[in-house]
Amino acid sequence: MNKHTQPTIIRGEQLRPAVRTIRALAHPIRLKIIRVIHDNDGSANVGEIYSALDLEQSIASQHLRVLRQASLVNTRRDRKFIYYSLDYDRIVKTTQAVSLLKD
């Protein structure tokens, strides 16, 4: 920061969505799930996710719930399958919020 620039005041409520997202990303299994979805052309169902990671379905579902609550993934139903896709806009917004902290 240059000496003539006033620091940006960041209010707690402005950071809450970013904090929730960062917490959701702070677990290795959730990062692996995101990678599986990304590598699967941006969409994967629970079965594909837990197969790729050799997880029990209940564990995969718990981690997917955290990702949903943080708005990192979107869902759509196709017959009996629920497909998860990444919300890239949310990820970019979180990255931008975090970059505000370095100034």
C-alpha cells in the first residue's frame, strides 16, 4: 500500500460469504470432490464422485452438503441421479474477496 492511499475498510458482513466458502474448501476431501467434478466436464453425480475417491456414499454426501451450503456447487436432478456442478462465479468472487485482504 502506498503512503498516500487510505486503507480499505472491510466490514465483517462483507467477508462472511468468503469465510464460509474458504471453510468449505479447507478440507482435503472437499477439494478432491471439486477436482472430480471439474475433471468430469464440470458435472458429476454422487456415485461417480464416491467411486472416483473410494469413499462411502454417506461421507461423500456429507461433504457435498457442505459444498452446497457454501454455494460452491449447484445441483440438478435427472431421473434418479442428482448431478453436481461447480459454481465458478462463486469461486471467483471468493478469490476476489480474499485479494482485498492483501491491500
